[in-house]
Amino acid sequence: MSVTTETKRGGSWLIETTDAADVFTPEKLSDEHRLIGQTVDEFVTNEVLPKLDQLEQKDWDLARKLVRRAGELGLLGVDAPEAYGGVGLDKISSLVVSDHFSRAASFGATYGAQVNLAVMPIFLFGTAEQKQAYLPGLVSGEMVGAYALSEAGSGSDALGAKASAARQADGSFVLNGEKMWITNGGLADLFIVFAKVDGEHFSAFIVERAFPGVSSGKEEHKMGLHGSSTTALILQDVKVPAANLLGEVGKGHKVAFNVLNFGRFKLGAMCTGGAKDAIKEAATYATQRRQFGQPIADFGAIKYKLAEMVGRTFAIESLLYRTAGLIDSWLEQSPPKPPTDGSTVLAALEEFAVEASIAKVSGSEVLDYVLDENIQIHGGNGFVRDYPAEGHYRDSRVNRIFEGTNEINRLLIPGMLVRRAVKGELALIAAARQLQDEILGGPAAAELSGDTPLDQELRATAAFKKVALMVLGTAMQTYGERLTDEQEVLTSAADIIMDAYGSESAVLRALDTDSRKLAAAALQIDTARVFVNDAAGRIELAARDALAAMTEGDTLRTMLAALRRLLRVTPVNTVVLRRRIAADTTAKGGYPFAG
Ligand SMILES: Cc1cc2nc3c(=O)[nH]c(=O)nc-3n(C[C@H](O)[C@H](O)[C@H](O)COP(=O)(O)OP(=O)(O)OC[C@H]3O[C@@H](n4cnc5c(N)ncnc54)[C@H](O)[C@@H]3O)c2cc1C
């Protein structure tokens, strides 16, 4: 399934310009992609949602049946090659599946753990024998998988795990320890377990439930996702054959973190789908609910909320599909390898790890914003269980916690960019130096007001990227190797980078008028303008904070003057624009943009 899209390296969008026509957008989805989305929609609507109560009562036999059914529909094998029963589709298809799974949050977690955290590590790191032994069962859904990294004492600090793997004379290992919060813990047949060989070398293992000494703890009482199993995994003198070591001894971190990269990207997609579904609920309710003799949708305050929900969702959706396009085009350009070889996919996921973290953090925060406003639009009905709004709110909160907390991912975004720059994989240092010369040498003003639609916004996004470079470059110069200790500055840098990527992706999508109808184009332009307008304010604040923490006196004054010149964005009339967006949203009864 070939697509026309950017062929760039991960992170390079930050220092290069991109043509709107080259960016992959939801409007460019093929008929095949749309059919895949429809298959997921039908499965969720007809087979999962009607059974939600049973799942919430922990009917794991039913959960297993639904996993089987997802397997029959080919949904468990989207990322696995045909040789192991998969369908080996492009990553855009994979994104479409996650996007459409969102309405079934609990089963979405079961599904995500199976596909992203059990199938992927074996496909990416398994030997031919391991792939042959486990992938067909996982892909058909006969076997349920889980991923056991966290422990009570080591969540974010995953490498601090205490679980041990004692090497035996015959090459096998004996595992002891307790893993916490394992999704699918109560129903899985197979676990990807992380433990330290000889108390030192962090490593991954494929552990079957049938191995003597494996047991699960009780179900956790959670805030949400009640229809998904979460338990401890207890390992008591579990003998694991040498053949079940996954990857190499001491290289467990490669398995753990690369798998999470992809999981994060797809979690971002599930969050975006969830936001679109909630906009539909909010728009429908706001149209039907009357107060003071009129639908609440007619009030400006509600219009603001609907438009803001749409705008933030539009930006994250745009950056997600753009990233999927980047990954696919990178894969297409890589030297051909047999489809059973996971190394090319592994390299692609490493390449776009920064974008995956952006997708996870932005997606989970946009979703929480949207779900909070969805409750507010529902008023008292938002707080009671007769309406789905409160359930979505509880279900979504964990998205900011698992797959690496948002704090950890925020640190990773600038951290990984700097590492790539230092290794020479990204010409970020040269770009930052050039910018600094411009700033110190005279006016670096990008004149931001323009006449044609999105002219100003296009220049503004170029300026946002320069601000990101200015903050990153100054941070590298100021702190050197101690930069990792400066979390507040790194977090500000991450916020700027995320807003820059979201803004640019939204603007480029809105500009690509060839790929969709003109009416949608006008509304996308409005939406991109509002998002960029607000992003400029957020970026300025974050950059001021960071620069004031790193510089002082004349240097700070010069930098702040340059910042002001870069971000000289003429405010747009967001009231008018938001009213138009809200009107279209209520008229359409939901998220107004469709691929
Ligand atoms: C429903 C659910 C399902 C889960 N499923 C799985 C699963 O299938 N497999 C699995 O292995 N795990 C799973 N987890 C565990 C999850 O990945 C961890 O909870 C998560 O990684 C955070 O770890 P923690 O809870 O120990 O929090 P901590 O690491 O203790 O973090 C607490 C707070 O401190 C912050 N913090 C920690 N370290 C730093 C730092 N260096 N700098 C700045 N801030 C920091 C965090 O961001 C957070 O805000 C699941 C959790 C839940 C709730």
C-alpha cells in the first residue's frame, strides 16, 4: 500500500521545511485503509460494546473469545508478517486500527497489550523458532499475551527491577520476583518478562503461564478500565528454557523501550479516536439539551468548548497521520529484507521514537481535556453513570501514566533529539548555531503577517521551530552533559517542540487542498489558525521560562527581544473562527473532519 509522503529522518522536520503536498493526512487514506477502519468499527459496535457490562464483571472467558474474534478478523496480525499468520500491513493501517478501537477503552487495553506488547517484542527480537512457536497463536488469538516490566518498586525506573533470573548449568534460567499492574494478567497464556540475569544483566524472557511457579495476583480495583484485567504476576522458581531468552542477556532494555516506542504511537492514536468519539457525544448533547429556552449549543461559552475540543484533536490527528506516513515512507526506502525479519521495522521505530513520545503525551492530554469538557457540557448528567461521559473520563486517566508517564516522555523528547544531534544523526547543532548568529548579529525577525490564508500561520510554525532550536541550543551550551539534570528546562523544551509539531502538521494538512473537498478546506484553515494563534502564546511563555532559567543580563535581554520578534503573530479573531468551527460541529453532529 504505497503512499506519497515525506521521506525524512526522525526529528528532521524540526530543522527542515516541508511541502504540504508531501505530508500524509487522514484525507489521503486509501479505500483499503477505510475498509479496515470500518471493520474495526463494526466489531466494536456489534460485538464489544454490547458486552461491556460482562467484561466489567471480569468475564475473562468472554475477553478471550473477543480476542479470538479480533484474530479471525485479522486485527491481531496488522504488524505481523503473513508467514506467521499476520497480514503485515503498513503502519498507516496499524494507526487506523488503533484510532477506531478507541470506543472500547477496556477491550482496547486488552487488544493493545496483545498486539503492541506481546506480538511486537517477539516479532522484533525473537529467533525464527520463537516466532514460529508463539506468533501464530498470538496472531490468531488462540493465545493471549502480556508484558511484565513494572514492579512495585520500579515503574518509571524500569531498569531498577528486582526480578532475578539465575543462570543454570544447562543454559536455562530460574526466575523469581513479582511484577505489578500487568494488563491481561488474569487471562494471559504468555508473558514477556524482564528480569536481571545473575542480579545484574537486565534481560527479556518469554514465560508461559503453564511453566510451574507462574501465578497471578488478584484483580486490582482501578479507577477505570474495569473491563480490562490488571494483576500482579508472581514468579516462584520458574524454570525458563534457554530457548525462551528473548534477545540477548543484558539487552533487555532494547526490547523494553523499543516495544514501548511503538506502543506510545498507537496509544496516541487510541486517544485521538477517543477524543473524536467524545466530540460526537458533546455535540449531540449540546444540540438536544435546552436551557433558558434554547439549545446550550447556541451559547458562546459552549461553542468555545466544542471548537477547542475539535481544534486540539485536529492537531494531534494531523501529527499522528503525518508520522505514520513518515514511518511508512522510511520503511519503503529501506533496503529490502524478508518480511519475517523485524530489523527494518525495529530501526524505523527507533528512528521515530521522538514523534512516538509526542503522540503519546499530546494524545493523552488532548483526550483528557476533551473528556473533561465533555462532562462539563453534560452538566449534572456528566457526573452520573446514566451517561457514558463519566466512564470515559475514568477510563482515560491512565493514559498519562502507562507506556512511560508523561513526565518521562517529556524528558525523552528533547533528550533523544539532543542525543541524535551529538551522534551526528541530526544537524540540530549547526542549525542552532546559525540561529544564534542571526539572533546576536541583528534582527532575526520573521515577518509573520501575510495576506493569503495560512501565510501568517506557515511563517509562525517556522518561527516555533526556531524557538525550539533556540531553547535547545542554549540548553546544550549552558548545561552540556548536565542537561539531563535540568528537568524544568527540558520540560519547557518538550512543550515547545510538541506545539511546533502539532501546529506545523495542522497547517500543512489544512494547506493541502488537493486532497479534499473545498468546504472542509475552509474549516480546516479556521481550525489551524486558532490552534497556531494559541500555540504562539503557549510557546512564548514556555520559552521565556526556559531562557530566564539559563541566561541573564544582556544575553537574556537579547534573547527575549529575538523571541518577541520571532513570535510577532498578529492575533486572529478566534471568537469568529471558533463559532464557525462549533457551528459545523453541531451541524454535523460530531468531529467535522473525516479522512
Ligand atoms: C491500568 C494499568 C495498566 C498497566 N499495565 C502495565 C503492563 O501491562 N505492563 C507493565 O509492565 N506495566 C504496566 N503498568 C504500570 C505502568 O507502566 C507504571 O505505573 C508507570 O510506568 C509508572 O510507574 P509507577 O507507577 O511506579 O510510578 P513512578 O515511577 O513511581 O512515578 C510517580 C511519579 O513520579 C514521576 N517520576 C518518576 N520518575 C521520574 C523522573 N526520573 N523524573 C521526573 N519525574 C519522575 C512520574 O512521572 C510520576 O508522576 C500499568 C499501570 C496501570 C495503572
